[in-house]
Amino acid sequence: MTQDAAAQGTVTADAAVKSVDAALDDAERGALDADITALQRGARSWSALSLAQRVTLLKALRTSVAAAADDWANTAADSKGLRNAHPLRGEEWLSGPYSVLGAIDAYADTLAKLAEGRGALDGVGIGRAPGGRTRIDAFPLTGVDRFLLSGFTGEVWLEPGVTPRTARASAGLAQRDPAASGGVGLVLGAGNITSIPVLDVLYELLAHNRVALLKVNPTQDALVPVLERALAPLIEPGFLRIVRGGPEVGGYLTAHRDLVHVHITGSAATFDAIVWGTGPAAKRRRRENRPQLKKPITAELGGVSPIIVVPGDWTDADLTYHAEHIATMRLQNCGHNCIAGQVVILSSDWPQATQFRAALRRAYAGAPERPVWYPGSSSRMRQAAEDHPDALVLADRLLVEVGEGQDAGALQSTEYFAPVLGVVELPGLGQEFLDAAVAHANDALQGTLGANLLIDPGTERALGTGVERAIAELRYGSIAINSWTAFGFITPTLTWGAFPGNTLDDIGSGIGVVHNALLLDRVERSVVRGPFRPFPRSLPGLNGGGRFTILPTPPWFVSARTGAVVSEGLTRFRAQGGVLGLVRTLLQALRA
């Protein structure tokens, strides 16, 4: 995800690294050193905990996160300028406490299996994906998810060559040897989505047995008191410390000899500054393959995400629904997302292309207005307007419709991290178009984090195995069919990260994965599949043979009229249970 280096609060130049001791006074360095010393003691304590004790700790953490959920969601919404009655405040419930509660539950389930002497994948289906890959049927795994999120499924595809036997034997990662300490790591937290830093800390702890020093992004400073309460079960025994600060703090910590690993959610520019420095010295280090960072680093860095629209015979309701779907992919969190869809790939030969473009303009313009709040976004919006002077200005957002013969280079190579959506066209229908669109996404768009594909049930049946072959050809770490990759992000038993193959010298969308609550090894990608039509059009006889779901307009859609109250209600159900409250929430969902 693109973030200004100053907002991320890490290294902005060689000078920031060289002069860091001068930038921090003795008291500031002493406080940071004390935190790291406390974490070193905590690392020893963590190694002494049995798996059963870790499950107990996760249950205590769940209780404290649930107790802080109201403050968490409301503080986040306020910090983003969403007033109390704003229809999009629900985003902060789902992308904050809801996501973290789900992750805690999933990790606790995995650790409980291991504590009982069972495998992490006991009760989890394993099959085959194209190319001889092993496929883990990672979602849904609970009755509640099967009901509430009916029609949605998720798979994790492992790297070619990993057998089902190997997958079962290796699942559990560091929890297969809980006494082996991973030391103390540094997590440079994201500034856009409030669950990301917490989920990254949990993954460090559970996938790597590594306690963490979390440096929050300055955009998250208002949330720190809430996080300190919510995460108290990790902070009190020394498994986590949370610090604030700007580039000088980030520079001091990335270079600290007692921090054995760095994980960052941010931009490739910030990553490169940390690893190589900047200016002539960085160029020299790259030539010599001599990074200034002397410890391992993992990263999630965003990219330009495609939305492939496969031509078919769509109803007017289909056109409207998926136009709103695409508007959501771009406009959720005002577009300040690494998972935001940015480039719609349409067929120029689709008879309904003109209709769909009109529906997309209406949906994109009609979504609720909200503040463009992330640091640097205004300048990126101006850059987009300069890159595409013919773009449609629709309220607080831009729609770039690239015509025949026009240059789409900037749109396809720049992650704007702002409300900028583009549309490009390719010729062809059916498999010809799908194959061309996949090749275009792979070759012309920057990054490999997430890709989205919309296809109606009739066309999917007609193309048969060609659809699965196309999915296998997409070089992305998260792929969503008739869904948005954000569903993969929010599902803890799926994985999140770039497609494998990036290097320190060519980082792309990053290295490594997070979330991964089944603690799988050698992951290649996650694949989410959703219903093409919502309820009641998902009913058999109305959906053209597609997937059934009880969801009408999903609460994460920016067009969902009751999205805020439903998102809050689902989070409260996740936190506290209660059938009566769930029934009220579902009734509200029917009004979406």
C-alpha cells in the first residue's frame, strides 16, 4: 500500500539513518532500549508457555479486544472524519475489531488442535488445484460462517510440488516447536486500516514465536490508548510494546542490533529506503548487492489491482450490482487501501459494455462522499488529474476511461492510493478475452498483491476448465472471483501477501505472507469465490445456477443503506454472541 515515507515514520534518506542518534535525545533512546529489553525478557517467557497456555492467553486477549471494540471502531471513524451519522462508519467495525476477533478465534482453534496432539489441518479439507498444486479448503470452517457468509468460500493454494502429506506435516509453523524463540522483531504498522498492525503482531508471535515492538504509523496515534487496553494481555507479560514517533524513531529501530527482524506494511519507496538507503549511496549498494539493513525483512507493499469483467449475458440488476461492487473496491476507506481495485478490464466486443460503463459511472458518482484523509492523497489526486486530463471528476473522485489509442501507462503503473478508478478495454469474448485480460493484468499492471474477476454463472459453465486455468495463470497472492480481495484480507484462515518471487532488489508488492491462521508453509496464493447474485436473486431458479447466499447487498458495499448498523451488529455478534441481536442485524441487512 502506498504510504508517504514521512507518514510511515521510517527511513526517508541515508541522512536519517546516519544522524538518528542526533535526532533522538538520550531519554528517547533510553525509553526505546528499555522497551526492547523488556521484550527480550518477554521472549523468554513466551518460549516457556505451553500451547495450552497460549490458547488461554488468546482467550484473554479476545475478551479485552471485545471490551474495546466500541472505542476502537468509533476512534478510528472519528480520526478519518466520518461523522456519527455517516453511512460508511461501519467500515471501521469490520476492518478493525471484527477482523482481529476473527483472527484470534482462528489462531486459538489451530493452537488448541496442536495442544491436543492433533494436526493443525485436522478437519480441514485438502484437494488439488491446477498444475498439481495442493489446495487447502480454508473457508468456511465454522457453522456460523457457513450460514452468515453462505455462498463464499476460500482456498489456499500451496506452491507447486508441495504434497498433501507435506502440507499436513508442516502446518503449524513455529507452534510445532513452541520452545524455540524467534527473538524480538520490529513491526512498522500500516496507517490506513486499524487491524493491520495488530494482525501483523499476531502473525509474528504465532507463526514465528517472535515477540514484537510495534511502531504505529502517526495516523494511528489517536488509537494507541485503545490498542493498549485491547492488547493488554500481550503487553503486560512483555510480548508486545507499542511506540510512536516519526522517521527518527523508525530509523533508530530498523538499525537496532537487538531487533532481529523487520516487517513493514507500506510503500516500495519506504522499503527501499530501509533496505538500501537513498541517493548515490543506495545505487552503489544495489550494484554491490550490499544492503544497509543487516537483518531479514518481510513486507506487504500494495500494487495496482485489476478487476476483470468477463463478458456475458447480464441482467440490468447484474449490471447495477457489480457496478456498485466495483465502486466499493475503489472507494472503501476512500481508496486508501492496498487492496483497492484500480483498473477495470472490459471487453470492447461485449454488447453490454456501454450499458455497464453507464452503470459504473452512476455507482461511482453516487457513492457517499467522505473526506480524502490519508497524508499525501491530495497530491496523488492532482498527479492523477495531470496524468489523465480527460478524466471525469465525480464529486471527490476521478474516473479515468481510457479510450482507443490513449496511453494507460500511468494508470497501470501508479498505485494512487486515493479515489481514482480507471477503465481499459481489450478485444475478444469468452476464453479469448479472459486469457488476454489475465495476460494484461500480469504484464501491464504494477504489483502482484490482489486481482478480482467477475463472471456470470452461465459464462463460467460455458468456459469450463478454462476459468480454473486462467485463475492459475494470474500471478497474484490473492484472487477473488465474484468477490473482492478484501474478503480474503478479512478472512483469517486465508493468507495475505504478494505472489512469491520478489527480491530485495525488485520488491514489487512485497515478500512473505501474514494472517494465515492455519499456519501453512510454502503458500503461493489464496482464492476467494463468492456469489454472482445477492439474495433474493441468489435463490435457486433465479440465479442461473450460481451460488446461493443469504446476503442481500453485503454490508461492506459503499451502496449498502444499512451497512453501518449491520457491520456494527456483526462485530457485536462476533464479540459477544447472542441470537436475538443477530436476528435484528439480519433484519437490518435485508433493508440494505
